[in-house]
Amino acid sequence: MEERVLLQSNCSLYRVTTKEELDTFSCGDKDLDDFFHREACLYDGQLLGKTYFFATERSGKDEIVCAFTLANDSIKAALIPNASRNRIQRKIPNSKRTRSYPAVLIGRLGVAKDFQSTHDGIGSQAIDYIISWFLLPDNKTGCRFIVVDAYNKENVLHF
């Protein structure tokens, strides 16, 4: 039986700096694979998003476990239903309330095909890692919200 993969203890996090780093990555979704292979570095170069990946050593070589792209975004207060908006704004002093609030966008997230059926919850682990990465005291951008741009599919939305 293969050892369980835990992103924070069994893997290393890397920022994508060259197109070739993700050449072997495939999550099985044509659009996501195309983004990671062709566009991730272009997004980085245009400061539209930064792409990262977790890799682990398997059979003597590094294998990419998952990849994700983060970008800046915002949440428009007027678009939030009243009950939710009130709950959010109660935590913000009146003098600091605004029409929009900064957020981090998880624009792309893919789990390598070889790691999708391991029941290790790699996608959930990646989201948990991203959330912890932006929590106080190490909050990277000074935001309190994370937005996920996800496919409207059952196996994706269970996160």
C-alpha cells in the first residue's frame, strides 16, 4: 500500500518560473492542462497571476502532485445577499467599510491524475494550505477573503 500524500509534510512547494516545469503535469481536464502548459508563465509575466505546484519524490524522481494559480480579486459588497453582507460587515469597523473588499482568487487548481484517486484529498489539502498561507500573522496581502473560480461540477464543488 502506498504511503498517504500530505502536501505540507511529504511535498515541496515551488513557484512556476519556466514553462517546462509543468510539461509533465496533467489533471485530465483539457482546459486546465492547457492553461498550466501554455498560459501560466504568460500570466506571471503580465502580473495577472502566480502559479505554484507541490511535488513529491516517487520512485526516485519528482512528481507534481497539484498545481494552482493565485491572483488578486475583490468582493463587491453590493453583490452579496443582505444577510451575508451584514454578517461580513459586522466584523469590519464602520469607518473601514467600503464598496469592495480585497480578496485572493484561486483561479486554477488541478490535481495530477495519478493523485486523484488516492483518497488523500489533495484538492482539499491545497485549498487548506492556501487558506493558511493567507491567515494572520503571515497574511501575504492584507486581505481577509478567498474567492474560488470553480467548475460547476459535483466532484469539484464538494470542497
